[in-house]
Amino acid sequence: MLNLKKTRRIGLVMAILLIMGLAACQTPAGRSAGGVVDDSTITTKVKAELFNDKLLSGFAISVDTFQGEVTLTGGVDSQQLKDRAGNITSSVRGVEKVNNLLKIK
């Protein structure tokens, strides 16, 4: 009988520790680790697409992603290049919104 009570107590402690551990998997902003990884993946994909574009590869374009919303900052030479960067960004899987804050030099 003593072993059954001890086993239940250990099981309860383990369940509490598991719940506490899962709650600790959020960032201070309340985001899950998976959400942060998804945003990092989107940022990486957008940067790669912009870098691989022969018209945009020479420009310093910063990419920041938060919950699928991508913000582009930096400078390009024309409105056409600004629009092109926005279109490329919006075509990346996972991008929900694009804030195109690129300046025209």
C-alpha cells in the first residue's frame, strides 16, 4: 500500500513539473518557441529571396518579422525596386503582411 501512495505522489509531482516546464516555453512577449522559430524562418527566406534577386541583391535591406508580419527597411534607387522588394516578400510562404518602409535614395 505504501508503494502505491508513493507512486501516485511521484506521478503527481512529475505532472506538475511537466506543466510548469511547458508554461516556461513561452517568450516574455507570450510567444511560443515555435512562433519565434517560424518568424526566424520567414526572415531567412525573405532575405534569401531578396539577395538572390539580381536587381535587389546590392541593396542593404533589413528584414524583421513578428508573428508573420514582415517589415522591410533600408534604401533602394526607385519606386519600382521598392515595389519589387514588397512583392517578393509577400510571395514568401508564411508572410501574412508586409510593411514596406524602404526609402528611395
